[in-house]
Amino acid sequence: MSIAKLAYLTSPAAGRYILNFQLFGSDEVTVIEVGADHMRNILSDGVPLMLRQSFHRVPVDINQTLNGG
């Protein structure tokens, strides 16, 4: 598996979705066109997965908060 150092989505026209990414160690940007159904699957599965794995709850001491500490 490779890790991208850069990745972004473009849409040159309605219903067209382009994934662009650059792998670590490469100067080349890879461009892949993805159909609308595939893009829906990527977003509907990927966003909840990313949000679950990327954000961690921070413990809060309510006593310290109420006492101004």
C-alpha cells in the first residue's frame, strides 16, 4: 500500500468526478475519473469512517471547568 502526500477532488463538469493524488516519493500527480455511483459510495462510506477514526473525545473535568480552572 502507498500513502498519498497530496489528494484532492475536482469536478470539471456536472456528473464528472476526478480524484487527483500524489504519492510520497513521486513528483507525478495521478488522475483518476470516478463515476457518480462510485463517488457516492466513496463519500457515504468514507466520510463516517474518517470522522469516527479522526476525532477523539477529550475528557473534561467538570469540577475544574465550573471552578474556573
